[in-house]
Amino acid sequence: MITGLVIKGYRCFEKFEISGLGRVTLLVGKNNSGKTCLLEAAELVASSGDDEYDMSRLWRPLSRRGEVFPESENGPKSGVEFELCHLFHGHQIKLGSALEVTAQRTDGRRSVKCEIVREETGAAPTTSSRKLDNGSESRLAAAAFVLRMTSKSPSGGGTISCQLTARGGLSSSSSIGYMGSVEDRERAQVVIITSTSLSIVEMQQYWSDVALNPEEELATHAVQILDPAIERIASVSSPGYRFLARGGMVLKRKLPEQRIPIGSMGEGIWRMLAIALSLVRARNGMLLVDDIDTGLHHTVMSDMWRMVFETARQLNVQVIATTQSSDCVRGLAEVCGQGGSGQVSLQRIEPGSAHAVSYTEKQIGVAAERNVEVR
């Protein structure tokens, strides 16, 4: 479990530190304060033991945000070309640009560092001024440049590298070699839910983990928080469903006794099911949720948090979520008052600040009771 993070040169953070993360941590703060960036930084460092021998842990957040170059003759022959510069502080990259995320974990320290370096060709490269398509002018060598990512953990570490495209981008089709210990290649399970929730493909994939298993009851209980009349959930297969935002999942209610598409039930049901399934998917790992209360009414906040906390504790999942809702904070405070066992934390991120403001369970409860603004 991650107890703290130090972030350098990543997106909006020139340097930022956060400590006191718990089994369940809620991030609050104004728009553009860096809540989502912090989730992505946690995803990057928590995924550093993945056996995906490529740069997918970098281009996944770029893909979610739509940070891609338009198609061009100078682009990659296949795949998508991601605008790598947006991962670096200031939205610009040049030779020597670097970002680093270090996580303090209960089992030791883990870090990931990404830097722009010159490709070693054996010849002395010349240097020239190069204008990148993102509008920044950088002093880059005429030889090829690569993105080098170095991971370190208590079990060892390794380095992977990828040659940048002509526009200083990262190609999704790049095949990257990996050097590291076998122990460090063990998959670290990290699941992230964006503010738009899971796609139908992800939902059906996650459902396959729980179908006809004990965890299926957990998923059903989660949606019953919003509608107690729901009896069963099922996934139905059809090629056309993958193109629909809410196709492929159906519910059975007590009345009327008929199969109802989950899309007919509103955003809250989809969101609650996504959270429950993702908790199971992240067993012994980490779940990151952006705007966790999206689509949920304030009257179900405490029940939602109770389900999240109890499931996270049962399945050994660390949950880090964001919100802008005071109702969401009050719901978390109620769970704290019912015996959170010191495993719940609230962290406020302020724009331009180098440190998060941490609230303990007791402080969360007092703030909620006295209507003290902590967002």
C-alpha cells in the first residue's frame, strides 16, 4: 500500500508531496488543482512492476485525455502518435526533460523516472535547434532521441526505452524491450475509473471476473443500494453492443418481472456497478476513481462509502478517489464515525502548493459535524 508520493516534473506538478494516504483516501480541491494528475502519477508508479514490456503505462493517460497528434505524413506508420510533452511540466520537452514519481510503500520505496535522452549511436552527435509541433523550440541533437523510463523497487528495477517520433511523440505501436528482475515483473494490479465511468467493453470484461463467483453478490448488493428491487445482473453478448455506451448489461427487477437494459436505469446504477466490479478487479492492488460520486445522489453517499471501505478491506485494495462534493465528504465522515480504524484519509490539494493538506479520520468527522469547508 502506498503511504506517500513525491512527484517531480509531472503535468501540473513541478514538485509536489503527499503523505498519510490510507486504505481509502479522498482527494479534494478546486478545478485544475491536480487531483486527476495525482491519480495518474499513482497509476504510473503503482504499475511499474507490470509485465507489459512497453510504454503503455505512459500512453494510457494520454489516450484517456485525447492528447494525440493529428494524422500526418511524419507520424508513425501504424498506431496512434501521442503528444508526450503533456506528461511533462509546462507541456514542453527537450533534451534532458525529466519527470519522476516516487512512492513510499509499506514494503519499501518504488520510483519511476522518465527522461528524454540522446540515442547512443557510437558517433558524436551534432546539435541543432528543432521546432516541435507543440510550438516549443528545443535544443535537440540531429541524431534520434529516446524516452528512457527507469523503475526501481525493493526487488530490483529495470529500464525500458522508446525512440520518439519525428514530432517528439510516442507511438502506441512501439515494441519496447525490458531489462529487470523477475520479481519486479510481477504484475501490480491497478484499475482506474474515469469521471465518465467504464466502457461497455471494460464492464463486460470485469463482469466475467465475478459471474457465478461469490463476488457476484457484492456487485448485486452495490446496485441494490440505489434500487432494492434489483434481483440479478447479467451480461448479454451481441457484436453491436460494443458500439453502445450502455449496451450489453441487463437487470432483473422484482416488478415488473422482465429483463431491463441497464441503460434504462440511469447513470447512478452504471456508476455503482462500475465501482463494485473494479474493486474486485483490483484485488490485492489499487483502485483509482476520478469523481467517485458522479451520478450518485447525496442520500446514498454513506452507503456507497461503506461498501467501498468494507470491500477494500476484505479484498486488500487501496482506494484513492477524487470529488468536488461536500456531500461526498460528509458521507465519508459518517463511515469514519462507524469505525474506520484509522485507515481513511482526506487530502486537500491547492493550486500552486507543494504539499497536500492532510486530514485524519477524527478531523474529517469534526469538519463534517461543524460544516467546516475542507474542499
